Amino acid sequence: MLKKFITSDEYTPAEDTFFLAEYVEKERGVSALDVGSGSGYLTKLLSSNFSFVVGTDINFPVLQKQTYKTNNIICCNGCDAINYKFDLIICNLPYLATDEILDIATDGGKEGFEIPKKILDSVYDKIKSKGKFVFVTSSLSNVRKLIDYTQELGLTSQIIAKKKLFFEELILIESTKK
């Protein structure tokens, strides 16, 4: 049976996007990738501080209607269509713990881990040596399992920031490739 996913033709930046933006504003380098670029807000922000920036999203209509227009956008799952290594990769993960994936923009699957794991598998070999993967997750997901998995892949991971919201805590994790 085919499942119908809820997808919007537009993403609006929310609290988790702005939380990640605080980190992104301080980063500088040659190449950066925004996985799940949605509105293009973070991709555009990266373009201010990096020479080469790519944004990906699984939802083609969203890329067509980006609020913050950027160049180098690719419709693909994670970054499976890319054969390039980046200094910095960022992602506002679909991290909500859900029994089913109904909204691909927010639902992370069982323990909020299923979809983030797929994204981690996709980005791992796209990170340069000493490069970073920075992502947002939530206290409502299994954060420990996510960090443990990044370490299984060979990344050194640490929580670099937390932000308390009414019903959850946003968590920013930085994973560095050795």
C-alpha cells in the first residue's frame, strides 16, 4: 500500500531554523551543504560566508518556491546525488519521534532516529577530513542513540548548544570527521 505523505509546497523558517542559524552565522570556509534546505533561509545564510554552497531537499515543489532564493539547489534524498566533500554540512533534521512518517519535513520515525540515521548515512562520506556536520534535534527524540550512531560512523560528536522551548529542548550537535 502506498502511503500519502503530507508535504507542503512551502516551508517557513521556525524556531529550530533560527537556532541553527545562530551557529551558521559564525562559520566560515570554502564549501558548505544544507541538507533539507526547505525555505532556503540557512542556505542563503551559508552563502554569505562560504565560496561554494549547495542546498538539497527531497521536496521539489519546495525548491521551486523557496522564499530565500539560492543557487546550486538539488532535489534528492539527503545528499545521495552529490559526489563532493564539504567543509561544513548542516541539517535541521526531521527529528520528531513518530510511529509513522507522515510529514517528511518533521517526522523522524521511531525514537526520532529512523530518518536522521538515513541522513547521517547519506552525509558521512560527503564530509571532508576535519570537516563538520552540525544538526538540530530535540529532547523528544532519542538524542543518545543519535550521538552514539555518529560515533559508530567515526565522527567525534558533542552537544554545542541547547534551547529550552515550552514543550521540548532543541539540541545542536556538532560532529567532526577525524
